[in-house]
Amino acid sequence: MSDVAAFQAARDFLLANPTDYRRVAREFRWPELGDFNWALDVFDPMAAGNDRMALGFADPNGIGASRSFAELSRRSNRVANLLLDRGVRRGDRLLLMLPNSIPLWETLLGAMKVGAVIIPAAPQLTSDDLADRFARGDAKHVVTDRDGCPKVGRLGEAGVRLVIDAEAPDWQSYSAVDGAAAEFQPADRTKSTDPLLLYFTSGTTAKPKLVLHTHASYPVGHLVTMYWLGARPGDRHLNISSPGWAKHAWSSVFAPWNAGASIVVFNPPRVDPGQVLETIARAEVDTFCGPPTLWRMLINEDLTSCRHRLREAMSAGEPLNPEVIERVRSAWGLTIREGYGQTETTLLVGSFPGQPVKPGSMGLPAPGYRITLRPVGSGEEEAAPNEGEIAVALDPPPLGLMVGYLDDPAKMAEARKEGFYRTGDVATIDADGYLTYVGRSDDVFKSAGYRLSPFELESVLIEHPAVAEAAVTESPDPVRGVVPKAFLVLRSGFSPDRHLALDVLRFVRARVPPFKRIRRVEFAELPKTISGKIRRVDLRLAERRRAAEGVRSPLAFAEEDFPELKG
């Protein structure tokens, strides 16, 4: 069987069994690949003579600008030829920093055909962020827009510098693509093991790591992500995600196109939940994936106003609060299915189509991965029953796992110890094999001898009508060692004061056992990564510093401030 045929067989097996998770988990096998280039071997054959929409930009009025599969195939050939003509060679590293725009997908496919190593970069990155990416990522070439030019500055000046929507000194215009040849023939074939993508992680607990993926690990590894999405040929899939981050490649590139589905892009300057609902209806979206932050915004809208019925709804990036799932189910009769993975992997755990969804659970291990729970840290601390660090068995390594951390071999060796890839995330598992997220191993802490999950407490806090966002971390305490403290962002119309702090503390007390009670609250903005994930490590370090200095914010309150809470 040829490499392409092996890929096609694996894909067809998943599409033929869309709701039979047990069979798929038992029988699915990763395809064995040698020479392989997803853009040339999968996308181009799918695009041949195919005038169906591959990529469409939508707003509340419906689909606007779009490209068919055939058009994107030809345009990416032109990009590949232009890159070669300008000096980009196989193995060269190309930083791609574009907003959601047609040239983003054209360049991604074209660079893949050339065999360049793509470094995706979010447009929100600062000049300092980019300097780090050029230095540690060894980027030689760059493609960006008018906003990116000044941030790139003189970085990467030795290589190709393309700008898509402007004229700038020392930059070449992307419009030269129009004059390049529409047929592309590679000089030689890429191997499935050749490097393709070099991602910088979001850095929620430490400095961003460099994650290297191959021509197989993401393009082919996302077959299981395709299965989780429930995408089918001819579907329209909408994913809300910013370019430059791994989730964009998950659900705005490889997973839907593996299924032969159309990618719908919604790209306003600021995400308005009402416009999202209108776009879903007007663009006739079949499958939709949004981050938890967006879902929490959507439930404040009139969900019943969405006149188009989705077939599948998903969430990924961080665990979703059970209240949100119930509100959507009540309005749409549709259960949001969660998925879990990392920049380092494709989908690892998910609630798959046709399977019962357990509230609060991430779901079941993805086909092609053997998931187990390993003792956290040294294993000396007593953990809850059936709790441990999510780990992936490496005998054999699953196709969707990264090659490694490019600039930190020691970190990779630590992650792969004992024959497992350890994710750094803690979960519990029940008798049916469903996994429930507890938190990052760095964020889970013990108070008075009890292990506490920040996410579990945050899920309770977010149910309070005044709370828009919550982050829980440890706060030093002379009696218990540390106690749980909640940092809260309020919804519009609520004021941060003593009365609200008391109400929040009472609210949590009524819903959790005494050993899990929130003991302190503070109304404050939450530190986040550029991708929007909360950096609890910053809150934890700041709290330790304030405790050592004896400093307390005027918007911070402790349960001992309230005599009415005694007893």
C-alpha cells in the first residue's frame, strides 16, 4: 500500500464509523508513511477539479470572500514557486505572522510544498516576542502584513521578507505571487519525518517552549481530531481561534480539511457573541468549536435566537464549566463536547460523537493514543483515588506526538521518562474510563493536608451571577500552610466591594465541603498569556510576595473579616 493510500484508508475508516467509538478505539491504526507531503499528497488531489468552497470568510450577513479547493491549490502552487524563486529552500525556517486572511492559508500550503519549516506566530506578539522567536527559532524568512513589518524590524533581514497588504522599504510585495507559475513540481520529496512546524507554547507556567512537529505528526495526527469534531465531507466548520497557536492548526486547517469539509472563518476586530450566533445561522455552519471564554459569553445571549441548528458543538483549550454545558443543552438540545490536547500533541482525550457525555469530564482517550495516569511529582504525596498525571504510552510512539522540545533536550527527556510522555496535567479517571481534568501539576496544591483542584473551585465560582472569570491559587496561611484564594473578574453591572465578597464566600460555602472552601477573595484583573490562558503562576508568586511584605490590596477580603461566617 502506498503512503497516500495508507493515509486514505485510515481517514476512510474514521469517516465510516462516526459514532462507533468503541470499534474505532479498538481497531484504528496510524498509517505507516515514508515519503509524504500533506499539501501535495492529500490537499492537491482533493482539490483537483473541486470548485466547492474550501475557505470562506463569514460575518453576520453570511459568507463573503471565499476560495474553492481548486483555487487554493493553484494559489499555493504560485506561493511555492515564488518562495523558491526568492531563495527559500527545504528545511529553511519561515516565520508566518498573518491575521486570519486568505494569504495565511495560501502561504501555509505553499511553504509546506517547498518543505520549509513554518514557525506560526500570533499577530498580537510584541517585538520582544518576535526577537525571541527569531533567535531561538532560528527563523530566516518571514511573511507578515503591514502591522507586522515594524515589529519585525531588522530581524530576519538576510532572508525573504514578504508583506501581504502594503509597500515597505526592504520588503517584497506578496502581490508578486500573481505572476508566479500556477503549476508546481517539487525538486525532491519530503519525508514524513521531516520537520514541518515549529510552535512556541503559550507559556502558562514558564517560558514558552519550542515544539517541533513533522509532515506526519500534525497533518496526519489530526485525523483523530477530525473524528472528534464529527466533521464530514461537505460540512461547514467554524472554529474561533487566533492564528499562530496550535488550536488554529487543529480546527482551522488540518482536521476539517482531512474530512473534506469547508473551513468557515469569523474574524471581527472584537468577538461579539451576538454576531457569532448570527454568523453561525447565516453561514449555515454544521460544526462549531469555540474556546471556553466564548462559550461563557454566548450563554449570556438569547441562544434560541440562533435560527440555524448546529449538528456538533465543541470546546477546547481549557475545561468548560458544567453550567455552560447545561445552558446550551437547554437552549439547543445539543451537548457541547470537550476535547483535550496540547501544542505537543493532537487530540488526546475527548467526548466523541455518539458517546454519553459526563458533565465535568473531558471524555475518553482518543483513538491511536494509550492514555494512563502516572504518580504526580515524586509520588510521595498522597493523591486522590484514581488521580494522576495524564501520560501517553510511547511503545510505540503515537503519530500525533511531537518530535521534541527543540531547545531543551533535558526537558524532553524529563517529559518522556519511564516510557511515557507526561503532559504535566493532572486528571482523575472513573470506572468507565472517563477522564476529568484536575489542573496543571504546578497549579494543584495541598491545604491542611487536602489536595485541591483550582479548576474545580473555579467551576463553582463561575456559577455566581456576578462572576465573569475566576482563578484560584494558593495563599500563604500561618495555620493551614496555604489556603485557596479566588481572584475574580466581575460581570458588567457589579461592583467589587465587601458585600459582594461576603456573598461569594457564602455562595461557595453552600456548594463545597469545608476542606474545599474559598478562604480569601480579591477582585482583580487576571494575568494571561497572549493566547488568553490564565497564568496562575503569576498570581501565586505575587501572593507569596505580598504575604512576605505584609501588603494587602483594598479589594482583597478574607473570611476572618466577616464575623457572620464564624462557625
